[in-house]
Amino acid sequence: MAFFGVQTTSFGFLTLVILSLLMGIVLNYTMFLCTAVNSALTTTIVGVLKGVGTTVSVTLCDSLVWVRLHIGNNMKILKS
């Protein structure tokens, strides 16, 4: 079965889907543990700081600069 030109039955595609699924499960579980151990406010503040740090590092270290990337990053920072 082809979905937008991608062979959905190929080994590489299925591997990436399963890897993405596992990474999502691990991320949700670690967020749950962080909230269980810390307060929700601490978890929120750490999440915002992580997002700002990621945005700044991608903006400074990425050699391919796109207009949409900067617009999205600025919207993300303003949201924080």
C-alpha cells in the first residue's frame, strides 16, 4: 500500500514508525514521572526553559536558515 508515495510495508518505514512510537511512549512516561516527583509548576517551568534552550541552540547551530524556521521559533519564544 502506498501512502503519498511512501511504501508503508517497507522495513525502513515500519522501523521508523515503531521507533517514533517508542520515543513517544518514553517521553510521556518521563513527563509523568517528572510531574509525580516534582510539582506541576516546576515541570512547566523546566519545560519552557528546555524549549527556549532548544530553540536558541537550533537557531545558532543550524547552517540552513529558513524564514519559516525563524518565524516558528519566534512564535514559540513569544508563547513561552
